Amino acid sequence: MMRLMTCHRPKSLLTMFGICLALTFASGCGSSGENNLLKSGPVPTAVTEAETVNLADFPKADGTSLVDITKAASGQGDFAQANAELLPGMNRVAFGVVKDGVPLYGPSVVYIAKSPRSPAQGPFPAPADPLVPQAPYLSKGAALDTAQLKAIYEAQVPLPAVGKWWVVTMTKAAGTLIQTTYSLPVVAKSKIPNVGQRPPAIETWTNVQAAKGLPVDTRDPKAPTLHERSFANVVGMKPVALLFSSPQFCQSRVCGPVTDLLLQLQQKYSGSLIAIQQEAYGTKPPAPSKPMIDFGLVSPNGAFTEPWLFAVGRDGLIKARLEGAFGINAMNAALKAAIKL
């Protein structure tokens, strides 16, 4: 069973990944490389090819409708939403594509419109971003969680107004175009700290609490270097990457991989940035942890998503944030924004 992201509400945002069958990919050269911590671990050749998108391979919108654009496709897949919070303006739209019960990889794009028959915009490139850490940073849980899901698609898409927006994705695979259709809600505002804002100086769990028996780290093996300092004691003093995740209890099945990727990039930026991982759950899952609540990630009705990454600059302001599934390229870009490299 695999899902990209689960929102802790009565109905999951993703259900189609729950029917995925076990699949072992033959690893291509991918983006492996022990000498370069900015590269992922081994991924299928199809993922490597999907990291580059040639817009000329896809139909132009040119004011046509999403319905007309889908006529260029020869197959239908399922859209797996990988982030939930969308506000008016430019948005990161992350997703997976499922075909015949398994993830599909290939160069991909996104089209958007206010309705299926209104004029569409696009194509917007949605390159694949690998979720696989290098071997020294691969935890036991992540090895299972990424057995199927090797990468996530990500596009920067303009969603200018509140309300429902329709999305069509196109993936080029085996010389054909596979399309998916989905609708995304854009909300007027959110209490979750955003880019340019000052986050709350919350107390995150550290190795001190771990020594007292608090479940500070559910990763296997544990990563004590991600729990050396509390966020409250370092924010505004040095660039910080704060990751809310729960490798053991995460409903999305991506908390393990993104925690491993943070551990890998912590090694890359050890002298420039403090990396912190905070468990999303309290002592009794599925209740959220107090730091999750204090940071504003839990709604009054108890709903929340995970994982979340906040990259905070030396000035104490958020420079980047990522929700749901995100790969090594998105995480590295967020960390570089905080460090200003």
C-alpha cells in the first residue's frame, strides 16, 4: 500500500495509491553518486529522463479548453495530489501519476483552467524530482517507502483567484501522451507561516528529551544530528531547515525519504545551516505533536498534513516552504534560499 499524502481529515486527499501493486524497478544510472551530496540515490532511467521537459513535445494551450487539450492524449492515468495548501498567486503543484496501479514516469507538463471548457493556460513544465537518498543516508523505512515511489512531479503554476481550478497533466511515456484530470481548491488565506513571514519560535524536541524517553525520533536508525538543538534556540541566529515529519507513523509514506534527504543535505551544508527534524505526532499517534500545534500546522478541527519543510534565513524569516511530497532538488533549492548560496 502506498500513498503520497494523507490529510488528517475524514476523507483522504489521496486514495488511488492505496491500490498500487508491488513493483521493483530496474535501476538505471539515474542521479546516483556518492561524491556529490546534491544527487539522489539510484533511480530508474525513466525518472532520469523525466527530470528534463521539452515543452515542444506537448500541445500548446493557445486559448483552447482543457477538454480539447486532452484529445491529444492516447491514454488516461490517475492524478495523485501531493500537496494541499494553495493560495492565490504562483503555487507549487506537486503530484504523482498512476497508470494501471503503478507510478508512471516520463517528461510531464501541467495545464490549468477555471473549468474544463474555459480557456486553458500552459503547458507548465513539471520535471520529476527524485525522492531516493544515497545509500549511506537510506533508512530502513524509506527503503520500503520508495520501493515504488521514486520521484514526484512538481510545477510552478499561476492560480490567481480563490475557488476551484481544474488541472490536466500530460506525461510522455513510450512515445505516447498519458493525461490525468483533477481539480484543486485555492483558499483565500491560511494561518500556516508563509515565505517572508517570521515563524513562531517553537521549542522542538531534542536529544535531551530523547534521553528521558520522549519519542523524539522514529527513524530507523535514529538521526541524533537532526535533534541537537531546539528551533527556538537557533532561529534568527543561523539559517535553519525545520522539517516536520514522522518516519514511522507518517500517513503519506514520504516522511522517511524526505527525512533521509535532509540528513544527506545536512552533511552537504553542515557549516552553513542547522537541520532539525520534528516528529509530526505526539506520544500517541494520530494526535499531533505540540510543536506541530504551536507552529500553526494543525487546524481547529485537528486536521493537518505532513511532512512540511520550512527553510528560515539568518534574519529569522521564512525563505521557502514545502508541503507534502518533495524531492532532493526542491529541498536543496529551499535550503539554498535560506543560506543564500
